[in-house]
Amino acid sequence: MRPIADDPTTVAGITRAEGPQSVSPAAAEAEAVAATASTSGVSPSEALAAAVAAGTLEPAVAAERLVAATVAAQRPARVSPEVWSAVEREVSALLADDPALADLLAPI
């Protein structure tokens, strides 16, 4: 019998990033919005939608910040900032014209 740790059906060695991580400026700004949103009891998407409604944030910038924060939250520990930046750009490109994302950020 093989040891349990040698089970080919499980994923091992993938963990969340620990400690300070290099993130894009959009992700850093989105994290700040998320922190503000969590203290006020609203979701980050609601906070971004409210900023769009108030005219303090362009919808495209809000979408970029939401995508950046979501991608940054999924970053594994051993991925270089360059690779993760490429992942963020790819996800942003895929969602550029996504109507569901636009609806999520539509002013309340």
C-alpha cells in the first residue's frame, strides 16, 4: 500500500501566500476599499458601486479594482509577482466586456 500522503487524487503543496505580497496598484486600492467596506458592513462590490454612483470612480476603474482584489485573494504562496501579474492581466482581459461584472458594479 502507498502512504496516504502519496495519494494522486489530492493536490498537495498549494497554500495561500503568507506575509506581505507584491500586488498591482489596482489590487492595493481594491484591498483598501474592501477594508473600508468591511468596517461599514457592505461588500467590496457594493462599496465600489456606491463610489461609481457618487461619481468618484469610473466604472472601468471599479471593475479593474474588483478583478484585481479577487485575483490577489487567490494567489498561491510560491508564485512570482510577475507570473501573478500576468494572471491578473489575463483575467481582466477575459472579463473586460462581461455584462455580469458590469451589472455587479451598476450604481445602486
